[in-house]
Amino acid sequence: MMQVFDIKTMAVYPYEERDKNVFYKAKEFKLRIIELPAGGEMPTCEMTSYVIFYVIKGTAEVRANQEIVNLKEGQCLITEPTTLSMRTTDGVKIMGIQVVKS
């Protein structure tokens, strides 16, 4: 089966309702949209899965353990299980993929 998703126009719920932002889930991975407004932050969370972030629009500062990277539109970050947090000055929309650690 094949599915197509328009992630640029997909509705996004606030962080407190983040489970509604999961738009595809399989045993091995799940995909969600993360959108933070200008000045927004994603609190620190312990990730037990591999994580891939693809920036659809905007920029974000991502902290993985003690490493910090600045991601911009069109860039992709891949990390092993880690402690993550994110913040943005101007706002950001990201597709996040969590891949189950085998």
C-alpha cells in the first residue's frame, strides 16, 4: 500500500497535544509534524529511538546531549537515542521520524 501526505499544509497541534501530530505509525517507525511558534521550545525529552528531523520551514536550535546544531529549511539531522531539546527564534516546522532501535 502507498500513501501520500502533504506535510507542508498538514494541520499541526500544540506541543501539549503532540500525539495528534503523528500522521503515520508502523511497528518499526513513526512520523510526526512538529511546529513551534516564534520563541517556542520543545522541552527536554529522553529518546529511546533513533530520530530524524527534516526542517520543512524555518530554523531551530537542536540540542542532543551536549551537542548543539542550528538547523535550517531543507536540512536533516539524524541522531542515535539521546536526550533532545529544541528551540526556535523565528518559528519552525519539522517532520520528525522516530525509528525503533533494534
